[in-house]
Amino acid sequence: MDAEFEKRLLRQQNGQSPFISPTGSPVVSPKHCYGDRFIPSRAGANWDIDFNAIQENKLQSPSQTRKAREANIDSGKDGIAYSCLLKNELLGASIDDLKDEQGDDRRALTPTKCKNLFQYRSPRRSLESRVSSPYSLSPVGNKSQKLLRSPRKAVRKISKIPFKVLDAPELQDDFYLNLIDWSSQNVLSVGLGSCVYLWSACTSQVTRLCDLSCDNDTVTSVSWSERGGLVAVGTDKGFVQIWDVAMNKRITTLDGHSARVGALAWNADVLSSGSRDRLILQKDIRTPSLVPERKLTGHRQEHLASGGNDNKLFVWNVTSSSPVQTYTEHLAAVKAIAWSPHQHGLLASGGGTADQCIRFWNTLTGQPLQCVDTGSQVCNLAWSKHSNELVSTHGYSQNQILVWKYPSLLQIAKLTGHSYRVLYLAMSPDGEAIVTGAGDETLRFWNVFSKTRSTKLTCSLAYDRGAKGNVELG
């Protein structure tokens, strides 16, 4: 072996550079020495850091996921105009109205399908459609200019601050009572202790309707008649008093219950009452002594609307004294119940602390539809009169008010402010505002719904008048 080559080989084995400069000093070899093959260097990739970041993004809480989804919706709406502009300029599309491309919230997040993407077009025609005039100063064509000038779909903003707060001393913190109701004459009735007070939304005047302290009784429920001239008052001793507001006079007292009356509902002149004695009684207030009441039995514990503390949801009809449908999917007491005014037979119900779910039912077929876990006790439900939305109030442990879009079940707004369970809910006659009551002894008024009535809902509203044969004590 050549002596010089052997010396260089020994230097390489000892960790020294095998190359010697002309001056005799070793030449330092580069850190990465590549051969004739291309081998990419991945020394700069921090796999541990990158992988951990990916895992952190995936392991988000439900609230963080909801916030991210809402942010994506906002960015998706803002990006529709830009997407349409690109289609006009690059693909020769003829989009000139943004409303046609926006649609609802779900469609806004769906990529628009472009048919015939690679279809042949005449370059001259495409150029003419894009350029408005040789003297135009705009870099975009006629269609795009009209697109940018077209009005966008207005985004409704719900104020998170109540527009009015009233003190309500002695408003009971009891899940099984219904102590507020808003009449068609824009008067709010509130049961406070042994008294019922009326608050006029027009004049802000407060009057006392009745006082049950002389009978050693307390108010457990209130409900206005459909025309707003009469108010029914349920009591702790099991009586139901009917009061004429204009005359400020009690016109009749209905008996038949042996325990407190916690739920009331009107259907024309027929009043239904639900009690802790496990009965639902129906009476025609025009002839209470001549026509006997109907007794509806089915629940094993206290009646709450069409649901009860036995976790069951019943649907009744006018001709039967037993439930025609029974739903047992809820895992806690069912107090929150609301019929949709837009779809015949659509019923929403909410469960208590051990359930925390809002469920939707098609009572025409008896089939369950959808379910959403709210994360807290569901106390009340109410549908908007003019849009396919509903509001829910909650107790343990969030004490919040949520506004939902149906059927996507997208959460539109979350309202907070009550420090106790939001047990009571009523809607204004115009369908725009709601009032909520809680054990913190306050009434809070919120603007949550729009007054605009959708023309698509006109036909379905007539159907709901027929659906009121189903008893709703909510």
C-alpha cells in the first residue's frame, strides 16, 4: 500500500480530516457532505414541537371548538364576496348579486360548485364581459363592479346586555313553578310570594292584582288567556283563580286539585292545570259548574307541562284521557316544552340537571328528530314567532340564556347576567323581546328575535292553530 495513502487513511480513522492543504494544514470538511444523489436535509424540522402543536389544536374544549366554528362562519361570510369576485375575473362567471350566493349560514360555509370548469369559452367574449370601457379606471369588469355594489345580507347582532332590569322581591327559586307570563295586551304578570303584580310595558306602571295572604296561600303559577283579558292564578293549596284584569275582580275559583298547581295553559276558553297531585285537569271557564272537568292521568309524580318529574314526556289529544304518545329518552325532569309555530307537530323539550339536553320530536309520526347537549339544566324553551329560532334558559351550573337556530342547532347568542337559575321565561306579544326571571329576584328584558316575519312561514302558522288541541302546560 502506498505510504501516503495509508497516512491519510489513518488520519480519517482518528477523526482528522483526510485532506491536507498545500500549506500542510488539514482542511476542515463541511458539516453535510453530499454525494451524487440528492438527499434532503431535515435537520431544521422540529418534529417534537410540531407534533405537540398539532395535538394541542385537536384537544380543544367544546367551548373553544364552538368559538372557532363561529369565527369560521364570520370569515366564511366575509370571503364570499372575494370568492365571487375571483370567479368573475378568472373564470368568466356572471355573478352580480351577492345575496344569491350568501344563502343561510350553513350554505355560506359550503364551497360553491363551479360547473364546466374547463369548458371552452371565446377569449374575445370573456374579455368583453370583464372590461367595461377602455376609459374605465376600475381594474375589474362590469359584473364585478355591480357585485361589489350589491347589498350584503344583514348580520343580526344580539345585544348581550338587557335593555331593562326590574327588581322582583320574593320571586321564588323553585324549578317546578311558573311565575311570569306576558299577555297579548303587553302586560306582564308576576307572582311574588302571596301577590300577583301587573307591569305594563307601555306605561311601566305597576299594579297589584290580588293578595292571597288573607287565605294563608301563595302563588305558584300565572297564565294569561289568549285575548289577554283574563289571568289564571294557581295556588299552593291547589286552587285556580280566574281574574278579570279590566274589572280587577275575581270571577271564579276552580278546585279539584289536592296539591299546588305549578303549570297552567289556555286553549281558547278551556284551561288546563297541572298539579303535584299527579293530575291534569281541563275545565271550560264559561261553565265550570255545569261541565265536569276532564282528568288526564299518566305521570307518577308532579305534572310539569306535558312532562313530569318522572322524566317522561307525554302528548295528549282532545278526545283521549290517556297519552297518545310517550317519550322516555330524557334522563331528568321535563319542564321545558314548546310547540313550534312554524312546523306542524314539531315539539321541543328540555331535561333537568341529570339530562341537560334539548330534544326535538315529530309528534305526527312519533319519531325523535335531533338532540343537543347544552351543558346545563334546561329550565324553559320558547320559539320565535317570526323565524325558525328558539331560546332556552338554563340553571345548574351556567345560569345562561342561549339562542339557537333550527334545524342546524347553531348557537347564535349566549346571554349572561343572572346569578341564580333562570327559571322563568316569557315572550313579548310582538315576538321581539323576552323577559327572564331568576332566584336572584330580578327580571331582565332582552332583545333576541327579529320582528321581520318570513313569508315562507305563513302557511305553517295556520297549521299550529290546529295543533293547540295538544295540551301544553309550559
